[in-house]
Amino acid sequence: MKKQILEVLREHKDTFVSGEDLSKKIGVSRTAVWKHMKQLKEDGYQIESVSRKGYHLVKEGDTLDPNVLEVDLKNEYIGKKIYHFESVDSTNNVAKKMAHEGAIEGTVVIAEEQTKGRGRLGREWLSPKGDGIWMSIILRPEISPSEAMIITQVTAAAITLAMRKILHEDIGIKWPNDIVLHKKKVCGILTEMSAELDSMNFIVVGMGVNANVDIEDFPEEVKDKAISMKTYFGEAVSRKDLTMQILHEFEALYSDFAKNGDIKKTIDICKKYSVTLGKRVKIISRQKEIEAEAIDLTKDGQLLIRHDNGEIEEVLSGEVSVRGLYEYV
């Protein structure tokens, strides 16, 4: 209902729409129209109400309500079904449950808050209410489990393109799953899957974007590594605009891969905006730590490193952490 009202208000953005006309167009009572107008205002929409003239949309709110997102999102299938929650333990957990229950490919789960947000290797991910984009996407590609890592690269490339278009800033990719602003982590990606030995059931790719998180909310141990867009720019950014741009870029790159088997554009983007390649890095695994030079990405997104003795080795993303020697990147 909110979506229908918003569509009508947008169609008449330069004038007023009477409550009577709204009720006729949508097929509900004027009292129902009034109630939904109140909800839109609570979502941050500025709506002018004038007796005998009706309603006028003055300014749109920055909401991640699917009733609103689905009005503007023009994707074919990614984000056609969006579930929005005030609070969850983890959007990946919710998405995995939905996937097990048969949710269609492209289903998106968004939460205003995560109480147990997770990053790679079991790390905690801060997800304060209303300050970030905490989102997961359900995918059902016909690929082998060994190819699942490519989804992380697709997501990294999509987020980087989206942020560059919206923010007009130098956004980079720290291999394999971190998005970097001003040499600090602004977004993390977590890819999880359900698979048999040689077949994929589904993949859930989650992302945590530090959009408007206040600097004082970051734990002390990550303040030198993490940043939010609000902290960097000095003002809040539109979560709604950024969310839609991410989903738009993701569908294009994911479709290239899932439908056409083409990953070249994604890998080219990951190489172009990499903050890892060309640097000496520390590779941390369960068995050991080594220092080497990151020199390239393979055609399927794995990292190639050069040891001090000149030996070239391929690093598997699921097994290691990569760190800069003297700073985060």
C-alpha cells in the first residue's frame, strides 16, 4: 500500500493529490490513505498536507523499506523480492534459512540492525541500528562448489563500481573481500554456501557497509582499520541510493557469470581497483605466516604471490588472511 501511494505522489510531484483521488486510485478508504501517509512520514518522507488540496511529496526519506526500494529498482531478478527486518542476528543466517525453505534466486534480506553480524573467519561485524547497509542476497548458480569464490569477486567489483558512482571517491578492493576507503575498511563481504560434493544448492553473499556509523561506535581495536562514509565525508550518505546502485551493478556482473560463464569484466575491475596488487603483504594461514609480493589475480580471482626466492604461488582465499606490512592495506 505504501508503495502504491508513493508511486501516485511521485507521478504528481509538482502538485497536490487529494485524499479522495488517492483513495479512488488505490481502492482504499481515505482513513487508510491517512494512516499510510503517517507511516511514510515516520520513514522520513516530508509530505505536505493542506486542507482541501491534499498531499504533496516534498522530500523523500532515506529508507530501506522494500515497499520503497522496489519502486525504483529496475532489476530483472536481483532484488525483485526484498525482505526488510528491524533487527536480526545476521542477515546471512536469515537468508540461509529462507534459501533452505525454497526462496527464489535474487531474494534480498536487509536489516536495520544485526546483533551477531559476522565477517570472514568468524570475526564479529559491528552493525548498529539504522547506520549501515546490512544485506544478503540468495543465489542459485549452476556452478561447482570450487567456483563459489568467484561470487566474492563479483560482489567486490559491484560494490566498488556502485560506491565510485555514488560517492565519486577513490574506492579500492583489498583481496579477497574488503572494500577500502581512504586506506580503511568501509565494507566487508561474507560468502557462504550449501553444496553437495559436486553440485551447488545455493550461495548466500552478505555485505556490511559502514555508511553512517559514527566513529565512536567502532571498537577500539578496529578504529585504526575501519571507517564509515559519514566519518570520511562529514555528513550522512543515502543508504537507499547506495543499496539500489549496489544491487544494479551486482545483477549485471553476476548475470555475465551465471548466465554466460564470463568473469573477465569482474576480474578486470578487481585488478584495476586492487589495493593489494603490487605490494608486499603478509599471508596468514593456520599453519604459518609468510611475507611475499602480491603480483596478480588469476582468471578465477585467486591471488598470485611472488616469494623472495622468485617462486610464484597461487593463494586460496578461503584459507588465509592478507595484511599490509605496515598498515591495513
